[in-house]
Amino acid sequence: MLAQQAALLGERFPAVLRTVFQRYDGPEAGHDDLVSQALHLDQLELMDEGQLQERVALARLLQHVLQQAEASLSELHSYVSALLGLPRVCPQRNPLRPDSYVTALQQVMTAMNVPTRVRAMWLHHMAPALGLALDQAYQAWSDQLRRQNVRRAGFTVIRTPETTPAVKPTQPGRAQRAVWTPQYRQTVLTLDKLRRLMAGELDAPADDAQSAYARQFRNEFESGPGAAARATLATLDTSFQTTVPAALDALQDMQQLNAVVQRMQQRPAAPVGRADGRSLAEAVRDDLSSAATSMSQVLSLEVVSQMVANLAQDARLLAPVRKIIERLEPALLRLVIIDPRFFIDRMHPARQLLQEISQRGLAFAVEDDPEFRDFLLSLQRHVSPLSVLNIESVQPFEVALKQFLQDWDDPKVRTRLSSQIHSAAVVLGEAEARNLRAEQMVEKLRALPDMGRVPQEVADFVVGPWVQVMAQAELKDMSRSDDPGDYKMLVNDLLWSAQPTLTRKDVSRLTKLVPRLLSRLREGLNLIGYPSTQTSVFFDVLMQLHHQAFRPAAQAESQAVAQGVEEDRWGGHDHWVAPFEAKASGFMAFPDGQAQASPQPIVVESAPDALPVALTLGAWIELELKGHWQRLQLSWISPHGTMFLFISARGKTQSMTQRFFDRLVAEGRLRVVSDQMSMVEGALDAVVHTALRNSIDSGG
């Protein structure tokens, strides 16, 4: 089939590749093709076997090409970044990266309606040829650019707090039993098995009734090591069944809740350790895996083990919080054996509990924070006891979640914070709308002939504060007038009055104009809450220009040269925000005169092909304020994405523009802690990444 389609593939490939290249045009460029998308756990259930094979084949092809062309590609990145005018190497802006070629190849094959499995086979055989061809092309292009004296861009690295690391093949302290060797784990955790686990298709069909009864009888009455674990596993009957605890209805009021807690505490606890030095989690994991009767059970244990390891090794959480999560592993291992909804239901109580612990834990940067001590005490009181319970249903997690939220989810506090965020968002939204409207007016103002004839400080005032006045008047005007308040018309009078060569010829007009001009200017500036001190400074400058109309030209010119006025006092604002708007939102702004100096583009690189962080709602940052680092969560993004609003655990708001955000990152005063809404989903996605890597390495 490949031989039959080769000519058509070759004919269509260049046009598709050109389309892929065009997607890199612009600073926010990128593409959302299959080869570039991150794979998430909840997507696996929706994929069929062919799609999964293609995904693995694409990843394997890309890995092969990157390995073969690594050195030549790195050199080409530096040249292409220089050609794009970037001061630093930005690999994701290079349209010639291998991702483009693999994406184009996949798109051409898909458009030809070639079966998925055939595409996967083709990709496998094309890998060596594509890797060799790109390596040679990259070397040739770099040599050509070097001969043309293109100066290479340099690399820059901006360090951010440590993110979730991949789980190591062998955990420290874990007993080296055959079932947990790296080789065995690699065969257990593959993308295909993980997909079948999510879809409930992993295990073979159930035995007939007689065999099932015999197995259950043996598990329940057979004595010897592991019998209790086998009895628990037998309830699953080798297939996933949705567990709906009958006690859910009994948790509706606090009186019954306390009764449930009391019964939980009276249950016999599991042993906290073993004589062989294994931890409780290792002992439980090994016992359950030895007693497992199906691949789904073994894989469930492996997924939970790696998920907990990802969270427990994540340095963004303080050590005591990570320790609490680590202690939860035995309870989670027991739970997933009897209730596999944990993997597919984001609202599962156990998953919600992990989510609350990890996300709320991100609010704290230091252990000596008084609120952190209260947070940790609540975890120890409500969550830690789960580690020694014999988990028979999801009920203990429901109880722990409810009690924990009662401590940390006060409706009054939540309402107050929500109202605070809403109020700040309203004023920032109005400021953004005003600034965007002002930007549209600036070009027309700069085109006025008189703008080039007035002193710089007057021109800056017109395109600075005064354009804000005109924009505000338009936004507040309900009559849709072309010039509400006649503030645009006032510009002509202001520019004329600031030219002594003209006013000297018509002093009477100036004398009549000045009182009305100053009154209207003050009225307009009050409309946007412009500071009176800055208003007075500009009026002093303007009055000096007016006084020159009453002096001889030579004397006026020498005085004007001697004065010297600070440049850019009012112009070049980075989204100007009124004082009352700044107070309501904790707005952070550039000092006067610094807004013009644009920061260099930010390249966040922890690996050769790392992508810049894109902030999403719920992201956590660390911000240096007055010499101290504080954790803040992104609570609002303006409609046009020009402003961010953050809030701390104590309810303090800080807002800034995108441009100011970039400046703080470049200066090392701001770093992104987490750009995910859920650390739990991130930990599970890391398991998917491990499964994909295992599939690439093992050929599964």
C-alpha cells in the first residue's frame, strides 16, 4: 500500500508542510496537532486501539528523529532564533523543528484515509529515513547561515521551582521483588494496558459461576499468608464494578457523621510496619500485588503507587504536606482494588481529598506561616488516620473530606473572597476597556500636524492622561456622541496654546482661552481620578509655555532651553490605572519613565524543547514583595488577556499587566509555581507519560 500511495504522498506533503510552517508566525505561535498534544488520563478511555498505536508510533518517530538530529538541531535553533530577531534561543519558535515534519506526515496520511494501523506501521519504518534526512538538512542549513555571517542567538535559562519529577524505576527502600523490578513494571504500565484499564477492558471474561464460587470459597476460608488480602481482592471478581457504599445516606448530618467516625476509629488498624524494614505502604503494596488475581488489579496498584510518588516528590509542596500524602498510599492502594472509580471519576471523594490537600497546600511557601500550622494540624487530625484503617469502602475518604472542608472551606470566608475578587475584576475590566479604547485613539492623535510642533511633555500628556479622558468619556456616554464632553475638540486648543510662536501673535485669544482651558482640563482629569499632584505638575509646565507669549521670542527660547523637563512624564503608560482602581485591586505598575523600556522576550527552558508557561486560572505564582516571597493564585484574567488578578491565602489581591508580569519574570522577582488547575491530574498525567515512554521503549 505504501508503494501504491508513495507518489501521492510525495505530491501532497510540501503543501501540508508549508501550512504547518505558517502556524509559527507570531509570538504566540504554536500548533495543536496530535504530535504536539500532551496526553491526559481521561482521554485514554475515548481512544481505540488503532488511535493508541498511532500515538505511540508518532511519539516513537519523534523521539528517534530528535535523538538522531539532536546536535544539528540545537545549532539550527540558535540561527533561526537570530533570524527571527529574538535575543535568546526559543526552540518553540523554530518552524523547522522535527515536530513540523512529523505533524505534516501524519496529516497527509490521515487525509488519504489510510487505516490507522497502517499509518502506525508506516511511521515505524519511516523513522530512520526521516531522522537521517533532517540531520543532514539541519547541518547543511546551519553551515549555509554560518557562511552568510549570521550571528547565533544565545541561550538563557530562567529557573522556576521544581516541578513534578518522573517516577524513578526503582523507589529508594523498596524491596527488590520480582513483581516490582523495572523490567516487570515496564511491561505492566504501557499505554495500551492503561487505556484498557480506563475502559474496563483489561481483564479476560469472567469465569463461569461454578469456578467463581470455588475461587471465592478458597479466598474466604483458606488460611495462610495473604488470605485476608485475597479475600478482599475476590470481591472484585476480576472486573471493575462501581462501588456505591450503602452508608452514603447516613452522612447527611453531623450526628450520624460522628457515629461513623467513631466506628471507623474502633476498627482494627493495619500494622504500621514490618520486621523486614519495609514501610507500611511497601508492605501493603507487596501483599496486595502478590494476592492480585488480575492484570487490572496489578496495574491499578502501579498507577496509584506512581501517582503518590509524583505528588510526594513534588518540591512545590512543603515537606509536611508531602509526608501526609505519602502516608495516604496504603489506604489508596486498598481503595482502588475495591473501587476503581478513582481513576475515571474526577469527583470521586478520595480524588477530591487529594485535590484539596495538594491545591490548598500550594498556598504556603514556608513552614513557619501560622496558617500553615493550622492547615497541617487539620490534615493530621482528619487525613492521617486513613493510613492505618482497613479500607472496605470509599466511606472513610468521604468522612475525611467532609471534616477537612469544614475546617478550611468556611462559606463566609469564601463569599468574602469571591466578592473581593469580583470587585477588583470589575474595576480592572473597566480599566482594560478604557486603555484599549485609548490605544485606538493614539495613532490618530500622533498624526495631528501640531503634535510635532509642541514640546515633548505636552505631546506625552495628550497621548497619555488626556487620551484616557477621551476614552473614559466615550465608554460612559450613552448617547453615542462622536465627542462626548467635547474633550477631543479641546486637544486643538491645548496644542495651539502650547506654541508660543502662535500665541504671541494672538495674545487676546490666549487670554480668553486659558481660564476655560484649565477648567476643562481639570474637569476631564477628575473624570479618570488623575492624581492632583501630577495635574499640578503639568499645569505648571503649561503655564510656563503660556507666559512665553508675553515675552520677546529670544528671551522665551533661552528660558525654555534652560528649564529642561523630564521626558516621558505622562506618555508611554503600560495600561494606566486610576488610583482608586489600583487601590481596589492591588495594582502593581512601572515607576514613571520606565514603561517605555520593554523587557526582553522570556524563554523558560528547563529542557531543550521546553515551552513557555501559559498562565491559566488557578495557577500559582511566587512573587517577591518587599524582600519576601509570597504565594498567590491567579483568580481572574481580563477579557483581552492584558491584565492578571492574583489573590493570596490571606485574601490580599495583587494585579498587574502582562507586560509587567514579563518584567518581573525577567528580573527574577516572579516565578510560576504551578500552571495546572489540579496537581492530582498532573500526577496522573505523569503516569500516562511514563506509560507512553514504556510503550516506546518496549514496542508495546
